[in-house]
Amino acid sequence: MTRAAKAARDRLSDRVAIGMLIEAFPPAEVDAAIDAAGVREQRSRSLPARTMVYFTLALWLFGGAGYDSVLARLTAGMRWAGVPLGKRSAPSTGSITKARKRLGPEVMRSLFQGRAAADRLLDERSGRAADERWRGLRVCSLDGASVAVADTPANLAAFGGADVRLSALATPGRGTLVEVGVGVAADDLGLTVLDRLTPGTLVVSQRAGVAEDLWRAAAEAGADLLWSPRPTAVLPRLQPLGDGTHLSRVLPDRDPAGESLAVRVLEVGDAVLLTTLLDPDQAPAAELAALHRARWRFDTVFDTLETGPVTLRSQDPEGVAQELWAMLCVYQAVRPWRQPGVPVEAPGPRPPARRGSMVDLS
């Protein structure tokens, strides 16, 4: 392939990628989120809020590129897709940074919530949500991750170190995100995410079952659990069952007699799993072990975006939040295209996103 042909191919792939973002987040929807957040520019600018939304998303498509390169690819792609750009000049890197600050994190969070809600609705209407059910229960996976942030004084003070925490509830097969929490305390984030649980849900997790508060929050929501215990958990063998599992109780550190939770213990190879599904006939151990192996993992987000170890660019907490919500937006947009054999459909009407359940970093 000649150098000219390669350059042409690269330009086309960039424009197609930008077109995919615009299809996932149409200008009218972006404008509505901007107005709802109150960050619409008051005068004509070379970097209007709409452009900055797509720019912040595009940072995750062209992660190794500088601001100038990302902006050049973005504007070419927006023109190619027929999206008006407004006044155009050649802004400096400093101007782009200021424009990102004016935008703030709330627009990206709103767009993510709308996209996630639309995807869940589409799964329900298409019947694909039935694939995420097991023995009548809706199966969700709970997992978390840490992302490195720039070690500025503002970030270190806000996050208590050089990492920000994320916790997510997702469907295990298609990886559709149900809820995400962003912040610093893993246990608090887990409680935030589990706030979205409904009766008839089975939550599967490897690394979140470390706090009795999480167990109790899920149980009070009427959800069932399949998690790994704490390494130091005391699990008395109260009643052996015919399938080799046994009944026990999770004993919290405080008032164990009054707040213990009935569980069933599964020993699968070298692993130990706990579940609130106590009847072996209704929940066979082999099937539970298979569900646990097939759980969704947060690393899927990074694999889908083809990013290595992530270090966020932002020097302040609001910028960090903006980047993270943009990352989740792009994951939701790219995810269907990364699944062979899964038809991609128009999202259709977007239901209003539920507000107030996320950790506020602003």
C-alpha cells in the first residue's frame, strides 16, 4: 500500500469513528444535555460546548494523540458527517483545556445515563434481555476498577491518592452497563450501585463481597447474591446438603447474633463461593459455578476501547470525572460493534435517565 493510500485509509477510518460517536450521541441529544447542565456558551466561540462534548469523547478514540491532533480529526469527521461546527479557528492547547473546564462533568454523565438506559430498553424490546436470565432470575455482574490520575495536589486531595475508583453493575453476556459509581470508597460505591437492584436479580461478583453492608443492601432490595467471601470470613458449617454444599451464616463484625445472614457455601475447586440461593434443587452448584466463571469484568471496558493501563490527563477532580464518564459513553457506543453476530440497531427514543444515584465529584 502506498503512503498516499494509507493516509487516505486512515483519514476515512477516523471519520467513520467520529460518525459512530455522532450516531450514538446525536447533536440534538448533546445540545439537550448541555442546556440541562447550564453550560451553553453565552457568546460565539471557536470551541462551542457541542464541539467539546465530541472532543472529550474522541479523546478515548485517539488516546495516544495530542489535543491538536484529536481536534483536527474530530473537525474533519464532524464535517464529513454534516454536523455544523460554528466559528472555526486554530485554538491553542490552553484554550482547549479552558473549554473542557467550562463544559464540566455533568454533560458527560447525563449522556452516559441516557445511553445506558436506551441500551437496556432496546435489549428488553428486542428480547435479548432474556438471554441474561437464569432460572427466572435476571443476572447482573458487579465489578470495579482503579484508574490512575495525574498526581496533582487537587487530585491527590480529592481521591486520597493517585487513583480513582469505579464500581459497575452490568449484564454478563452483552456487557450492557446498568449503573456505575465513581469516587474513592469501594464499599460506598458498591452501595451506590446496588441502589438500582430490583427483586428477581442475581448479582454475581468476585471482588465486591467484602463488606456485610453490601450483602444486606442487596438482600433488602430482594436480590440474590453469588459472591466470593472475604479471605478472613468465618463461615460455620451449620448444615450439610446433599450436593456437597452446606448452609452457613455471614457474621458481621457488629452484633453478629442479631444481623447474621443465611448463606450457602459452595467449594468449587480451590474457590469458595457464597450464595443466598439456599435450595440446591432450585440452584444447582455446577450451574452457579458456571455463572460465576462467565461473569462480566470491568477490564472489558478497557479491552473494548483497546487501551492499556490508563492514566487520565486531567489535573483536577472535575476533569477526571468528565474523562471517566466520557470513557463509559464511548464504551457503550463501541460495545455492540465489538460483539460478533450481534445486530446493531437504532437506539430509538431515550427514556429520561434517573438522577441522584451517582457519587457527585463536582
